[in-house]
Amino acid sequence: MKDHLRLASLDLGTNSTRLLVADSDGTVTEPVDRRMVITRLGEGVDESRQLKPVAVERTEAALASFADAMWSLSPTGVAAAATSVLRDSTNGQKFLDFAERLLGTRPRILRGDQEAQLSFLGAASDLEGLVEGGQGRVLVFDIGGGSTEMILGAYPSVEGEGGTGLVLRSVDVGCVRMTERFLAATDPPSPIAIGRMEVFLVSRLKPVLEQLLAGSRIALAVGLAGTITTLSGIQQGLPEYQTDRIHHSRLTRAEVEELFRRLAAAPLAERKKIMGLEPARADIIVGGAAVLRVIMDLAGLEEILVSEKDILDGLVIDLYRRTNGAPPDS
């Protein structure tokens, strides 16, 4: 029997900063504490390639709060990852220095393929009984603030290793990037702006998905991250975030289409009311929903599984394996 370790992971994303403290045996994670704060570290980075001081201040405050909560739970190891926002910015070293002093480890700036690999590792750790026929090809996609990772892999994976035999792609389309680039000029977004965004998304995602999925039959498609969990909560009419209702819920193509049209037509004040469970995402939800809508359309997906198991869980599992001398997955 494998020993369990209490470990912590942090995800420093374009839109949100997140923490997971979990007990893990290197295969699955049992959450002890999971937290998220929308810090918008990537505000303006798509255009300027610079972190804004106010965005850094927001994120540092969130990290300080997370560090207090994390250390109170006595993890034996910590893994921290920075993704699209710090790949794209040119002035992130001072922020990373601060994070290292606070967390006791320096956040790794992940390449897109590393981010994708860890996202698949986390998502695939919790799919028992959910894959059609018990085995097959699983498509996992993670819609972030600055980029979207798409991963195709076998389930169960070879020798139980989540990183084996994966086809990985990362595309610089995300909810914050699409909002800042196309949707910020009017409230609600104009039909012309939405049309331009959709043309751009198809041009970026179609060739990648065609290559990724060539000749593959998908047994299960799994969607990760805040855009997708928020859309699930809205579809279910939840007044507040409820993990047990959202994790492993389903979203159909028709539901995503209706949600996109409803949100895109509403001004920001109305979107905040619609999104009572996540009002801080109201300004970027249309951009995120557009990415999801285009992926489902291009991949021919009639339904997706919504999962809370993501890169945070992948980081914990990967850290366990590193700690115990097993080959890492990134």
C-alpha cells in the first residue's frame, strides 16, 4: 500500500490564483482545502507584455493569504506553477522572487505542453467508471485566462502514468485574452466584435484540433477550469458554488450554445446577476464561453464532463512522484 502524503500546489494563472492542499498516494488526490481568488494577474499583458503593479499587488495579497492557510495544514511539500501570464510577460522576476520567499519554492513557469500534461494528469485521476466501455481515448481541455490546453490520451493510461502517450497542444486563446482583444469596447459586446472573435478562434483552433483528433474516436471529453465550472453552475441554476453539484456534471452542446447567446446579449450588470455564484467572472465569461463553444463545434462534441480535478491535482500527484523518486510527468 502506498503511503499518503499531504502536499500543496498553487496555480498562478492569468485570471485567478488558486491553492490546493491534498492528501495523495501518487495516483489520486483527496482535497483538504481548495481555494481560488480572481486576481487578474494577466490584466493588459496580451497587449503590453508587462505585469501591471496593481495586478501584482492583488496577486501578492492573495498569495499571502493562501500561504497562511497552507502552512496551517502542514504540507510536507509545495509545488507552484505559473502559466500563460508569466510565459508572456517580460517583467515577472520580481513577482516570482516574492512568491519564492513566501512559499519556500520558486514557481515553475510551465511551457504549454507541460501545463497540458499536468492538467491531463489531474483530470484523469478521477475518471473511474465514467469512460465509455471502461477504456478509450479521452480528450481533456483546460480553458484558462491566456491560453487553452488540449490533450488527447488513453484511459486508463499506460502503466498508470498520466503523462504516457499523450498528444498535447497549447493555443494562446483564453477568456481574458479574448475579452481584452475583441470584447472590451462595448457593453454588451457588439455582434461585429463577437463575429471577429469567432473567426479568430476558428482560425487558431481548427488546424490544431484537426491534427489532434485525426482518426480518433473520443470516448469521453472533459472540460476544466473556471469558465466551464461557472457555466455548469449557471445551467443548474445554483445560487452559490457547490462542488458536489458541479464536479462531474455534464454540459451539452445545445446548453453551451444557449448560455453563450444569453450571456453575450446581456450587459455586464445583468451578467453579474445571472452569475450569482461567480460574479467576478462576468466580464470575461463571454470570451471563455466562446472558446468552449468553438471547441465543441470543431471537435463534434455533443456533451462534455465538467471536472474540478485539474492542473492543481496534477501538480500534487507529480510532486508526490518526485518526492518518492518516481519519474515525473513533466
